[in-house]
Amino acid sequence: AQTVTQSQPEMSVQEAETVTLSCTYDTSESNYYLFWYKQPPSRQMILVIRQEAYKQQNATENRFSVNFQKAAKSFSLKISDSQLGDTAMYFCAFTSNYGGSQGNLIFGKGTKLSVKP
Amino acid sequence: KAGVTQTPRYLIKTRGQQVTLSCSPISGHRSVSWYQQTPGQGLQFLFEYFSETQRNKGNFPGRFSGRQFSNSRSEMNVSTLELGDSALYLCASSSTIGGPGANTQYFGPGTRLTVL
């Protein structure tokens, strides 16, 4: 079975500093997609960043970047220049989207990030 | 493009009743997935619809059902509500056509269901 593990239930960071959230996953698939979503107190689930497993280059989106280590099955999120608006629950998610897995995102338990002024 | 919309945003029901939640996907998206989010179990996959067909189903009892219409709008129904069905129900849509956004799910704001 495919699983996603986030080992840090809570983290905090000072405004303007950098923080890294960890995620590991387990799969026997060779091609898949990994995501980071944020869920602020409003509960709206917002896509932060996306990585396709066959792409070796790490994805970046403005202040957000990932460190994708396929062999180690690790997918960490780095947030640079943290802002108060980054305060949210962050979920790591996986999908292979192949037969039997269509439309099924497997989520980790989440990391609650607090950005302090 | 407009985002994923869900109605209603909040619902209060009593045990034994049934409820129907609605989801309108992003224009052009044909895949719609549903998730249940609770503090204890986290985010759990309910089912996925594509072109009016259920392609995938999570591990939920038969009281949870869904359907998709020809315009890709989807509904989910929960019959004989139990207290444990209180949750945030999230709907997400995705495009299956190739491109940078393919296979990426975009979520609606959710429907918060409270069962008394």
C-alpha cells in the first residue's frame, strides 16, 4: 500500500526566515506525482507545489521549493522568507493515477506551521 | 477560470437523515474526487468520477454514494447519517489532458457537515 508520512506535527519559524518541512512516501510505482498543499484556518486546500517523479529537476514556485530524492522516497518543502500568511497546515500528498488509483490523493497527517512576527 | 465550487458550505442534520452535497468543477475538468476530512482520521478518499462513471472508490460504507452529470458536476449523498459522519467534505477536480496541470487536483472550499 502507498503511504505518506510527515514526521513533524508542528513547526514554528520567525518571519523572514527559512523553514523545511519533511515528507517521506512509500510506493512501488515508478511514475507518480507529489504535491504540497496548504490549508489555512479558512480550511481552503490550496496547491503550493507539484513534482512529477520522472522529472529530476526540483520544482520551485516563488518562495517555495522542494528537495525531491526519488531513491530515498523523500519530498521536503522549503519555504524561504517566511511570511505571516504562510501560517497554515501543510499536507504532503501522492498519487500514481494509474489503474485503481485514479483520482486518489494519499495525504500525510500534516504539519502545522506557525510563522511568528 | 472560476475555481471549484461546493454547495452548501455548511449543513446541520440529525442522525438518520440523508444529505446531498454538490460540487462544480473547474471548467474543462472532467475528473471529480471527494474526500472526507476529520481531526481523527485526516483526509480520506471517498470516490472519483470521470465522464459520469465512478472509476475509483475508497473504503467507506455503502451509505456514501455519488454521481456525476454530463456537465461534470458531481453530487455525493450520505444516507442514514451517523454522528461520526460529521466532517469537512472536500471536492477536487482535475484535468486528465496532458500539460503542466495534468493530474493535479484543485480543491473547493468544502462543505462542513454537522450531525446532531
